[in-house]
Amino acid sequence: NCGGPTVTDAAGNVWTSDASRNPGGDAITPSDWNDVVLVPTAVASAYGALLRTERWTSVNSDMIYTFDAPAAGFYRLQFVFLEVWHETPRQRVFSVSVQGEVVLRELDVLSESGFANPLVKEHDFSVAEAGVIEVRFAGVAGSPQGPAVYGMALAHFEGPTDSPTTAEPTTPAPTTVAPTPVPTSLVVGQPVRFVAGPFMTDARGWSWSNDQAYITATADGDTIRPSEWIPIAPSLRPDLEAVSQVFVIERYGSRIEYTVPVTAPGPYTITLYLIESWHDVVGRRVFNLDLQG
């Protein structure tokens, strides 16, 4: 729990205080200064007390969190953000790095989620050996305010170990993760983009979130990185080069179902990015796509 005491969320998950990690910055309770009324979403209800406090710093200084990595393997970081101070975009823009790699570049929570509307981001990564995981929040030049964060969760899970035979292998799900939030509604004119892999920013600067928040509870499906099993050299049209990272990780299964809430009637456009990198024989993967039934 960033900037506050140990709390328990609606699902019974315990979030310990971040004070002992000495990340730098300052802790603050926004409601002590402003009349904070959160947008009444499932995300706000799920995280509850976690959204009362934040840790922030100036644009000229960084906040650095370190976590012990007990073993080699795959890890998932979840970030909980909220903007309750500024109602004009680009007032607080910052980047987040994990192990020296920028995973959230020039994030503007207000532009992406809206005022007083929690935003959840996830990042999956791997480490080759036990050690320390460093997470750094850094302000962006020209931004009036520096970074702010409300909560973080770290989960460790084993990755794939056996090579595929006739069936595509499954990647084990994390053994312990924070609750998967329900996505916020799609705002008219503001695209929602998501991929089967971790959060990313493509060559055009577009942000893509992880698709887990949009998967329905009754659907199945697993994620996999094909290049870990077979040589992959995608041949992309020039207009797809900018989104080449979309094709790195896939979700597959007997039935995959997504839901994206919308806020208003009217025309919507859905763009699907598909690639076949396993089968080079026609007819091996044939499926239907249903939209609104």
C-alpha cells in the first residue's frame, strides 16, 4: 500500500505498508486536502482502502522500490494508479522502469483513465536468477508534477518447461496474484487496446494494456510466447510494422471471450490482429468470431 498503512481489500488480500522499503518521495492522504469522490466502478470497490493514500515525488526526483526475487522464473507486477489532484491532461506525466527497462512510458493517468477513476496496469517479465527486482518511477521533463502511485503487487510463477508436441503448451497461471480488476468503460472517441502479453507501447506511441482484465470468468485460454518454442520470423506488411510487438505473445484456447463496457450508443470499430506461427498446413486452426451474439 503506497503511502499508507497495511490494509485489506474487498477480496481479503493484505497490502502491506510501503514505508519499510524506503522508496523516497512523500506519503499523502488526498482526502485530507480535497473532497475525493471516486468514480463508482468495480475497480474502485475491489481495491477500497488501497485508494486512500498515495506516494508521490517531484518531477526532478525518482522513487525506487526494491523487491526480493527468491528464484529465477516469471514475475508479474501490478500497479494501481489514481489521479485526484489534476483535472487537466499532461499535468502529471511519468515513466516506470523494471530492471532498467521502461515498461510504462510517459504515463498520464488522467488522459488514460479519467479523474478519480482508478487505473490498473500489469507487467510480466522474467529473471535468470534469484536477486533483487528494482522498480523506478521517474518524472518526465516538462511535466508540472512528478509520479504518484497507490499500490503495487508482485507475484512469482514458473514458466513453461516442456517443448510442445502435437498440442500447444500451456503456461501455468500465477499461484498468487492480486484480484483481476474489471475494466473501466470505453469512453467515446478514446480507443481501448489490449494484447495477450504485458503492457506495451508500440512504435507509434500507442499504449496497449494486458487483456486479462477483459477476459470473462467463464471463458478459458492460455498465453504463450511462440518464439520460446519455435523459430519465429514474422513477415509483416509495412502498415503492421509499427505494431509488431502485438504478435509476440498469443492467447489460445477452446473458447476465448472478451467484454469491454461502453458508455454510449453509436458506431464502434473493432480491429483484430491475428497471426499463425504454429501450423503451416491449411485447416489446422479454424474458428469463428462472434460479436454481440
